[in-house]
Amino acid sequence: MKIRPLADRVVIKKIEAEEKTASGIVLPGAAKEQPQMAEVVEVGPGGIVDGKEIVMELKVNDKVIFTKYAGTEVKIEGKEYTILRQSDILAVIE
């Protein structure tokens, strides 16, 4: 199954947070910080959104940093994805 985002939306897959601290302490699931880095899986076509033309600047496989609690989390075929607007992405990691 393939996800096709609409308008200015982007589908990302979060990159898992570290399970150990720098000193070697293993963190339980609840103590891990919410990851803010992800890989772009699909990009919408852009277009006119709220009267403004949106040009999509992202592409598939970009590594990005996004706002902490942005988007909607969905589970498809056992994999977790987040769908959010391009404006919720803060930076591309190069």
C-alpha cells in the first residue's frame, strides 16, 4: 500500500531516538525523548493552499527536523508514519 499525501502535506517516518545515554544508561520506553528527526517517505504536489501558492521544497529520502508535536500519526501495514504540513518541517539535514 502506498500513501499519497495531498496539497502541502508530507509523509515522514521518524528516526528512532537513542536507547542509551552517552554514559551507557539504558532508557526505558517512557523516558525516551520524542524523536524530532525523520526521513521523508512521500511528498504532496503543493499547489494553492489557503489562497497562497505552495511550492514543495522537500523530496523523498530527505532527512528532516520537524516541530515536536506536529502532524497526525498513522499506522499502515504495521509501520508508523506521520503526516504533516511542509511548514511544520524546520530544516533539512545535509
